[in-house]
Amino acid sequence: MTLPPELERFAAEVVAAGRYRDVADVVAAGVTLLQRQEQARAEFVASLEAAEAEAEREGWHSLDDVLADMDRIIAEKRDAA
């Protein structure tokens, strides 16, 4: 495997500092982080899809609808006072 020069230098520096045993460990750590990031992305996408499915099943309200309802409720409370 060939790394770009800047990554090769970084890997050599962290190995020399004793943080990793060798460049293979550095690469493995990087791939592990990428794997975690991809898992988090997949979970986020799944949550968006679940929210969209719920909205389609149960209906949804636009922000404009919610704000109009809030204005109406506030006006009713103010008029009742």
C-alpha cells in the first residue's frame, strides 16, 4: 500500500513517537475511524428514513402550519384575558 507523502510522514512521526507499533497499525486505526464514521452516517440516514416513513404514515405539519397554530393559540389566550 502506498500513502501520499504527507500521510507517510505523519504515520512515520506517530510511530516514532511510540503511539503506534508500525505504519500498518496507523492505517488500521484510520480505517477503524472511517468504519465508525460510516456506521454513524448509516444510522443517521436510517433515522431520517424512519422519520420520513412515520411522517408519511401519520401525517406531518409544516413549520408554517405550526407557527400559525401557535399564533392562533396566543391570540385566543390574549383575547380571553
